[in-house]
Amino acid sequence: MVSGHSDSRGRASTKIVISGGFGAGKTTFVGAVSEIVPLRTEALVTTASTGLDGLAATPDKTTTTVAMDFGRISLDDDLVLYLFGTPGQRRFWFMWDDLIRGAIGAVILVDVRRLEDSFAAVDFFEARKLPFLIAVNDFDGAPRHPLPAVREALALAEHVPVISVDARSRESAKSALIAVAEYALSRLAPAG
């Protein structure tokens, strides 16, 4: 379900969710694009998560999101997007249903080195019929794959957008947000 609101100044606002597997770049994405200091609920990665969080591909990761990330970006004078980043670890997935309530769409960040971590997010948004796109996060040193190959590997429907993104770049993250908003609006358009 797509929803939006207006504030006291008449600006429309809506919500987009940033999701993906553990260490896919969600916190970085929200931080790169937010015009406010993002709210982060990060905790130190401790030995208590050994065996629970796949740290092999991200050995330098020292913190992890335990509830959500929150940011805001004004796309123009009349439209504000509120960004909610989900936690990536399986033990925190119970929060996802609450985080997507009222969202118009989702960006699923994908790390091609750990593509299998993306299936749960794809399944989640498909089951809830929330428009989403896949944003392949271009990590330094990660292998590059053609976007059609990523689509095939994730068994995505042809209508689901697949794009590349650098989660560290404000312009790249902003482009992904515009793309998911446009895609969500196109899914609302009556078939003609």
C-alpha cells in the first residue's frame, strides 16, 4: 500500500525503506544521502554474535544496526522522503513489518560477494507486494557482474529495476531513491 502525508507547510512526505543483508551498506547509504544527522541504532559487534552474523566477508566491520537507521532528504520544496534502514541480521527481522508500514517502496542493497544474503529481503518485499528495486552496491574490490546476470541470479521478475549504486555517494544514493519512487508510482498507474 502506498501512502503519503503533508506537513504544516504543505510539503508532501513519504517513506522509503533501505534494506538488504548484513553489511550490505544500509547505514552508509542513509548517512550519505540524509540532510539531517541520521539516527543510528548501532552496537559494537561482539563475540556474542559469533556464528550468528556472517563476518567473513566483512572482517573490518565493528558495528551493526540493531533496530533501524533513520534519515530525511528533501527532493524539492514540495517533497520530503523519510528513510528507514532495516537491520540486516536474521535475529532482528521481526522489526521489518513495523518499519515498512506506510512505505511507498524499498531499496534492497546487494553485495554480490554475498548474494545469498539478498534472497530473504526479496522474498519479504514480494510477499508484502511492496515495490522494490535492487541496488547492487559497488564495493571496492568486489567483482562486477552485468546487471542482467544479477537479475537472473536473484530470480527477479522483469519489471523489478536492477541498478548499480555507490552507497557512499550522495548523488548515487539520491538517484536510487528517485528510481524507487518512480517505480512505486508506475506500479500504481492503472494498466491501460
